[in-house]
Amino acid sequence: MAKTDFPLIFERGKEGRTSYSLPEMDVPEINLEDEFDEAYIRQEAPGLPEVSELDLMRHYTALSNRNYGVDSGFYPLGSCTMKYNPKINEDVARLAGFSHIHPHQDPKTVQGAMEIMYDLQTSLSEITGMHDFSLQSAAGAQGEWSGLMMIRALHEKNGEFNRTNVIVPDSAHGTNPASVTVAGLDAVTVKTNENGLVDIEDLKRVVDEDTAALMLTNPNTLGLFETEIMEMAEIVHGAGGKLYYDGANLNAIMGFVRPGDMGFDVVHLNLHKTFTGPHGGGGPGSGPVGVTEEFAPFLPKPVLTKKDSEFVFDYDRPESIGRIKPYYGNFGIYLRAYTYIRTMGAEGLKKVSEYAVVNANYVMRRLEEEYALPYSQHCKHEFVISGKNQKQLGVRTLDIAKRLLDYGYHPPTIYFPLNVEEAMMTEPTETESKETLDGYIEAMLAISREAKGDPELVQEAPHETPVRRMDETTAARKPILRYQP
């Protein structure tokens, strides 16, 4: 039987088979009618398949083998930093002293866990050049929102309620303008110049007395370092605004330059990107927020501090923007990030960025042989190429991404940033070998040659995956979310 013909568990059931064995009940059986309203009581069995334990295990094992993750293959998803997650992180996160504690415990009984959180805050402050950090944010987007709320709180404390404009580059991550809106502020776009960098003259045009902040990442979403960042900081600060740093691209600069030294006032980091927390399946994420000293009073509470020799949660923060996450955030991700930082050390983190930049430039220059390169200067940790040459042959970027699946690779980010036609954004990360990068490069070059010689082959891809080419419009508008016999 071909793997693509694997029958769903629903088709494999036979009456009388069972895949579980429950012990005898040691508590009184309840009468459902006495406990629940009749509307909430199922009147007939749900129609689940009756299968053996062996069939059930084979079903889920087969599904897991179809899954794709960084442990199973190269994952060049641009702007997501899908690097390998060292397994020592998992060992530490599973230590009983960490995995068995509970947030309702008296802080005096979890001083070890609190010490790690405190040390992580200190390490992140040093890495970014910030005064203090809050670990609460559950993801990068929530970190963005939290930072913007602190910027808003500072302006309002100063009586500058007019400062509601947040300047965002036209190449920015989509979460940036979304976070601005959710924070009750207004997004104002600044243009990108012909070199892929913020247009300084346009920045001067949009900065005024209503400017709350400039929000960007450096290197930017095109993978290019904003060389005029100090002038940008001077322009914004000179007008009374602040600088917010989206830390999604920190993997390119660790150990070489710090956001605080570039003039940024508020920073969020993605522990599930740069600091090797698991990134697949939508999380769990963690987006700690760092601030300069003037923003410290506004940090989400409680703030983890050290008094004498004891670690405490400080709730007495009258200017705080409040609690933003139940309890104290995603502790398991803190452990992984802390382990990674301690394992790598200062020099190791610097090497991370060095290798990430070398890998990205190597792949970019090789792909330049076949694909259009909108910005020709050296990139940092990621780069954007364009499939516009292939589009002239009837092969779109989407087709190229689908065809990559046949070669065994997860596609790069496509059609983003929006200001590059037929964009493909690739981030190799530092953890991939030259042999892996060469294999990906050869696949991309081969697809370009196919586009020239046999475009239908690419247009109809993928050919080797369990699910073939689908109608993406219908799939998005009319998704099938449950099994239908």
C-alpha cells in the first residue's frame, strides 16, 4: 500500500474492537441528569470508530510521519528564525523541580525558578542594552502591544495625549500595524527607498508633534541593516517620539550591536525564535519586553525583583500597564532560553549571528544565478529574492513553493514583504550545514530550470505529497474542519 493511500482511522473501525482498558471505578458513579441540563447531555453515541490499540497507534504514527518540523528537515521560513532547538533545553525544562511546580505556590517555595527568571531578565537586558525586562508576554505580537502600551502610558503621563501616531515602514511585519491599532494608536507608513531601507526624507515628512514612536526592526524585514539608524533615532527623539524595536530579527546582530545602543527605548524579543524555544504548531511563544529606565515604572505587574537575598513579585506598581498574562508567562520557554544562553555564552551568541549572516549571504548569492534580487547589497540573516523572472514563463512564486515540497524542503516565506513583487524570503539560520544549504540551493535552481523547460510540471506541483494541489481560495473560504464520511 502506498503511503499516500493510508486509510483514515474512521474507515478502519470494526464493531467490538477497543483500544483502551480502564480500571474499575473507585468513586461513586454520578447521574448525568442530576448534574447537567438535558440540553448538554448527549442522547446517542458520537459515532467514533471502534479500533484496536495497534490500529490506533499506527494511525497517529503515520500522521506524525507526515508532519514537517525543524527536526525532520530544512525550514527556511523567512523572518521566523526556525533554528534547531537543542535537546538539552528539553532536558532542563523537564526536570521535576521545574515541571512539577505550580503558580499558586508560595514564592518562598519556588525561589530557584524565580532566580532563573531573574537571571534571564538580566541576561536579556545585557544582550539588548535595556535597563529592565518583563517576561510576561506570551508571544511577539503581545510583546509589541505591551511595549506600545507603555509608550502610550508615558506620553499620557506627560499630558501629551495627542501623540497617537506610530510610524511603521512599508516593509514591516504585519503584526506591527495590527499591534498599533489594538493599542488604540494610529499607524503611519514611512516609505522604503531604492536600497530597501527607510527613506530618511520621508521619515522627516511624517514625524511631527503627534508622533508617539517609530516602530521597526533592524535589520529590517528585507534582511538589510538600517545603516542610518542613529540619524533616525535623532529625528524621532528630537520630535519627542520614542523608538520601538521589533526583536524578530535579533538573530542577525547578537554580540555585535545592541538595540539600546542604536537609540531604541522599548524592545521585545522572541524567545521561540532567537533563543531556541519550540516554534512549530503556533507556539508556545514568549515575547519578553525590555525598556530603558524611564519606562520601568510602566512594566507589566507583577515585576520580578530581588530584595536582599529573596526574589519577590512586586505588585505595588501604580503606573504599571497592568497584568498582561495569567500568572508569570510561559515558564517552560524561559527555561529553554536560559539554558541556551548559558550553553552558548557571550562568544557563542556572537558566533550565532556571524554564522547566520554568512549562511544567508551564501544562499542569496547562489540563487542570484536564476532569481531576481531586488536589493543587491549584502544581507544580514535573511534575504528576499523575486520570482518575477519565472512569472514571465507562467510560473508563479506559489508554484515554486509547491514544487519545493516535491524536493523535500519546506518553502520559504512567500509574497512577503508586500513591497517586493513575487517575493520569496529565506532565512537559513546558523544551525544548517553547508551540505544542507547546497541541497536547498540545487533544488531552487532546478525548479527555475523546470520553469523554463517544463512549466506545467511546476504549475501542477506538488506531485509527491499526501495532499496534492488544492483550490486554495475554496480551502480558505470553505474549510472542511471535521471528518465527513
